[in-house]
Amino acid sequence: MILSNVVLYENIVKNKDDIKKVKTFCEEFNLEVSKKKGKKFSDYLEEEYFIDLINENVSYDILEYLIDLIGEDIKNYLMPLFRCVECKHFKLANLLIEKNVDINEKIDIEIIQYIHGEESYSEEEILFKEKDFDDYLKDKEYNDIYYHGLINIIEFLIRIKSLDKEKLTFILEKGSIKLITSTVLITFIYDKKFKFLDLILNYRNNLTNDIILNQFLINGYKNKNKLSSKQINEVIYKYGIEEITNIISKKGNYITKYKKNSKNEYPIVAAIKTENLDIFKLFLDYARRYKIMTRLCTNKVITNCIEKGQKNMLTLLIKYAEENGINIGNCISNQHSLITAIHHNNFKIFRLLMSYVEEHNKLTGTFLLLSAFEKSSIRIVKLLIHYAKNGIINFYMNENDSKGDFPLLMAAKNKKNSQFFQLVIEYANEHGELLKINKCDNKRYFPLRAAVENNNETIVKIIIDYANEHNILLDLNKKYNDEVNFASYLIYKAIENNNTNIFRLLLEYVHDHGILLNINFNIKKGKDKSLLQLASYNNNELIVLLLIIYAKEYGILLDVNLSEMYFKYPLLTAISNNSVNIVKLLMEYSEEKGILLDVNSRKEHIDSPLSYAVKNNNETIVRLLIQYAQKNNIYLNLQRPNWERSLKTAKIKKNETLIELLNKYDIEHKLDKNIFLQFLNYF
């Protein structure tokens, strides 16, 4: 006889209702097996094959016979037991349990397909999408169960969407309460399987009280709408207040004889997270009655109240602390709680906390002020300053945090409200504190730089006025990079923002204080615009004029032909913007300085100035270009690859003056007739 798993399996399936034939074959088969050294019958009827026999509806009598042949090794056949419960083959499941298969054991999640086939849950379905369950997604137990760990029989049935009341009842009767894990309960709540919760809570087993209470009270709160105070009371009085006090009084971990909660979470924290005020009050009531929660006034509890915006809970907690002589001043005045309130922009809670501080503590509030600036909370800033004026808080306006931020800089960085900056200035003036307006953070940001980059004219003016009033020289000569100082960089940013007022303020300051600008620099070394190119690009005639005046005054020769990475230069951008006055300014300056403007463009793939003027139908600029070319003996080259495209897109068919100008230029300079005729055909 051939000894193989397949031969044995096929013979049993073939005779699945005929125990006599199966016995005859198996006895012969087993006899041959016994002749093989180190081999047993179970080696040829492994778990996977036994599951397949169950799936093929092999009769109970045959399966019972096979279990006897397998012998003691049957205790390792956990997967067949899971399959029996899944398909409600409870008679066979009972037999396996009697044969010492432990229903409390776990299987590896990766072998589910051997039991059930394809998994029913997709990864997306497994992930709890409800906001209230975010913490559980990070829970190691959850991840172990659903991705790379072991699962028990209830978790297995949940996974394959096969759990029902009958199966759960069987499991509770045969198994340990250890099977009711926090993940099981939280899944029931999420899936609204309240009949399963009722079944578990009503299942009477004195040995399970602590586990049920621990898991249910801690994790059941995750869905705030499903557990009322009445329900909690029923659970409490069913299982006894002593059991609850034993759990609650343990030091933060809620350890039971079987396991501890993986989040190390007080039940009262769970009540806060679910925003269930009734349950929160219930816990405080128990705390008062039995004096068992003296540790509830902790940073964690207070922080959770703040994060959830639970002012009423926090008020009750403070009242409870005062009634019981518990000092929570350190929890508040360590600033973590106050900063948390600021970060959540909760003015009411912040005011409540500050009221407590006012009665019990005095604190340094510089970092609170930084947080308030960061969150743009003007009400909190004003409240902090109010407390500072009344001696409750001390501010040190030049004090910085680990990132180098300090109040004046944070106020300057704030894009939403210039009032923050003015408040800092006023407070410093009232308290005789000289502000370090040149101070930088770790990234070389200082108040003036932040104000200019944020395009905040008001703050720029306040800083300059403050510096002048207190005889402080703004440190703008320090290097921005290897080529330029910060003065040149800030001028560049003002032009980039097209803010003429800030530009003038800065230009006046550097002029008055003898700070020299590098106005020809390119901030990204050829990849960006020069100051003149940027002003021309923004079509800002006044800034172009002021740059020319500044250059003349300081004897700086403007590079009027300096181009950026796309080979555009001031004249070209001025013409593309139809800016006649800027074109005139550039021509006048270049003529005065003996510089020839590039009127033909140096790159073949870039439209020439004349091409742009034609496309824009701007006869004034065309005339200026022709006059400039004639005056400087420059030949305007029409034979360019982009010229034809310019003609096609030009909208000057009715502009006879422009045509006449070009025709005259053509005759005077003997241009290629074919080129010009092509041009005329477009009109």
C-alpha cells in the first residue's frame, strides 16, 4: 500500500458515510504506518486534511474514529476546533475539547485561509475608521491581532464575519473569560453588536468579574453614546463595588490576574475622551464616597479635559481637588496644561486655569506668550498681559525657547494680526525693558526679516521707529550669503512682494545709516531676477526710478542687461508688460551711462523686444525701439524663429500707423522683402 496523505484523504472522502469501509482501510493503512520507524497515523492526517474532511461533511462517527487513531496528538488540532465552531459542528467541537484541544489557545493569523479559505475582512474594513477609536489603531494588541500576531477563537470569528450568539454562547460555556479581550469588546461596540455585549455582561461566572469590569469599564467608554450612567450602575452593583474599587485603586495600570490594559488608562480618562459628562460625574461621586481616586487630579487627566474642550469636567475636577485638599497647582503652573489650552485655542478653559493660578501660584509666562502668538489668539495674549500687569505672571520679553523664538520675533512672524507686535512693544516700554530687536532665532530670523517677508508694512515701520527712538542700529550689514548683506536681501523681498512702501522705508533707512546695497545681485546666482529685473517684472515704475536714483547717488553702475534663468532682462519684461515709462527710464539711464541695451535679445528661442511690442500692438514702444536702434546704429533683426509666431498672434490688422512704421524701417534698412511681405499678409 502506498502511504501518503492524499491516498488516506481520498479514501476517507470516497467512503465518508461508510464507517466500515473507512475502518477497514484505516486499519490496513495504520498497520503499514506502524512498520515505518518514527511515523504515526497523525503524520498522514494533519490538521489541514482533518479540516478538509470536516468541510467534505464526513460523518461524525468516522471523524470520532479518526480522532481515536490520532491519539494524544489530537490536542494540537486547534484549527479543526475553530472550524467546528465556525460551522456550528458543536458535537464534534465538544469531542475535540474532551480530547484536550484547548479552546482558549490562539492561532497565527496567517493560517486563517487553511481554516476558512479567503479572508472576509479587507485591510480597509479591519481598520476602525471612527475618530473615537484612533488610540486603538496604535495599540500593540490590536496590531498583533489584525496583522502579524495570534488570535483567539472569538477574534477569528470576528475576522471572518462569522460570529453569532449561538457560537459566542458555546465559547463562553467552554472557554475562559481570557477570550474576552479589549479588542473583542471594542469591536462589538464599533460594530454595534450590543447583543454580544449583553451576553457577555449577563454571563454569570464569578471568576470573570475582574476581567469583564476591567475591559468593559475602560474600553466600553470608547463609544460615548452606548453606555449610560444607569448601565454602568447596573454593572457596578451586579459585580460589587469592592471589585471596582480594587481595580480603580491600583496604581494607574488596572492590572488584573490575567493582563493589564495596554493603554495604562484610568477609566475616568476614558470617560473624558468620550466626552461623557454623566459618567465623569459618576466617577467623581464614587471617588468622594469611597475616597479611592486621590490620584485622579494628574497631568494626564487635566490634559485630557483640555484637549477634549471639557470645561465643565475641568471645573468639577478643580472643585473636587479643592474639596479634598489636593494641590493641582503644579499640574497647571508647569505650563503644560496652559500651553495645551492655548494650542487648542480654548479661551474659556485658559481663563479657568489662569483663575486657579491667580489664587494659588505665580508663574513665568514667556513661553505661554509664545504659544499664544503661534496660535494667533489675541484674547489669550491680552489676558496674559492683564495677569502680568497684576503680578500673576512674569514676562521676560528677550527670553527665547529651544528654537530661539522670543516674543518680539513670534509677534513679527504672525501674519494675521499686527496688534500682537504692538502689545509687546507697549508692555516692554511700560516695564522699562529694552527689546533686542536684532536678536535671531536658530534659523537666522530676526523681527525685521520676519516682517518684511510677511509683507507687513506696519511692523516694519514700528521696528524702524523703535530702533531710531532707542538709538539701536539695525544690524543689516551682516551677511545674508557670500555675496550680499541682509539689507540687500530685505530690499529684494520688498520688491518681490511689490510693496513700494516697505521698499521706501528700507531704502531710506539704509541711506540714512550709510549701509551699502548690492543692487546688481541675483539672489539665486543666475536662477532668479535681479532687483531691477524684479521691479520691471512687477511693472513698478517708482521702484525702478528709485533704484536708478540710488545707483547714481552711490556711483553704482546698474547692469540693465542682466538676465535671469529664462533669459529675460529688464527691457524685455518692461515691454512685455506694456510699460512705456519703464522702457523710457531704462533707455535714458543706458544712454546716460553709455550702455547699449539689448534690443534684439541674445537667445534665439526668446522673443525680441520688438516682437513683444508688435504682439502687444504697442506702437509707442515700437517707435521707441526704432528710434533707439537708429540713434545707436543698431539693426533690428526681424529674421528670427519667433517672428512669424509673433505676426500670427499680433492683433494689429487695423493699426495702419504701426504698419507704416515697420514699412518705413524696412525701406530705410533694406530688410528682406519676403520677410516683410509675409508680415503684411497677416494684416
